[in-house]
Amino acid sequence: MPGAIVIGAGPGIGRSVARRFAREGLPIALIARTATTPADAAEEVSPSTRGVPVVPLTADSTDETALCAALDAAVDAFGLPDVVVYNAAVIQPDRPGELSARRQLDSWAVNVVGALTAAAHIAPEMARRGSGSFLITGGMPEPKASHVSLSLGKAGVRTLVALLDQEYGPSGVHVASVTVDGPVAPRTAFDPDDIAEHYWRLHTQPRHRWQREVLHSGLA
């Protein structure tokens, strides 16, 4: 049975999204950089899934070979997914010139290139099938000099969504981002369970009402 793949399954949005989709009966594949993270996530998500299978997988989103292998393992387990959520990111404060070029490139690789790798590996098959969602966690609707690498990365996400929509949208793949404009924490205006609802709504939107970006600003 096709399901959902969540890349970046650490505490917060990734796990909340996994729980939200699992409640709808979708099998879940959780991908994270360290082996303990998806395993812990699977233990946390499983009690709320009512028997829906949850598979933990390990891959660094900047390692093209490993990420594609993890995606293939998820497809082997559940079939071509209904939805892929790319939630990996490097979130750090840095002002202009504070990071070396190498560290800026490392951040860009996680924030943007990993999403491109995943989309290029999965979305063509979704397009051939004529359905599916590829959703990316965005942020920084306005760039901030206190967070240069994150501002650049989230601007890159916005552009990447537009490019992927041009490429795969006409074939029935809904490409969109959820832009989170604040620090994620339970029982706040940026509760990850509340944010997860945006992903489900995007995935279930009828095609004539597709949105390419939704903003979670923390306002009612």
C-alpha cells in the first residue's frame, strides 16, 4: 500500500507530520541522518498508528547515494509513495561573513540540494502515475541578517518548489511548501501538531485548488 516518506524525522515537525499521515492509515517511512533518530521516531509514532507500519531508515540528505537507497527501500516496503515530505534543515544563527564558504555550502546542501535529490528520484515516477505530493518545509518569509544560511536556504526552497511545480505539476504531482515563520515548540503558536495539519491539507487539496505555499505565522 502506498504511504508517506518523511525525510528529516527528528523531534518536531517531522514526527508530527508522520503521526498525522499515519492517523489516515498511510504506512510511514522515516528517514534521518543518524540511526537512532528514525528508530526513536518510529517508537514515538507507532503507538498512534493503530497498526499502520512504520519503517525507520538511515540516510544523510546530503549523501545522494544513501538518500536514494533509503527512498528505494521505502518504495520496496510500501510501493511508490502518495506523499514525500522533505523536512531536513540546518537551523543556526549566522551573520554575513561569520560562516566559512564550506559551512555555507554544507548548509545549502541540506536545506536545498537534498530536497532536489529526493524529488529527482521520486517525482518522475509520481508524474508517470499521475498523482502524488512532494512537500517541503520552508521558512524565513523575510530574510534576516541574523540567519544568513537559513535565509538563503529557505529562499532556495521557495525557488525549488516553483521549478519542481513547472516540471511535475502538469503531470499531477502537487509540489508545495509549508513556510514556518517562527520557532517550533509544543504548546505554543508554533506547535508542530498544528503545523502538521498544513501538510495534510496540501496533500488532500483538489487539483483545481492547489496551493504552492502556505504560511504558518502563528496567528489564529
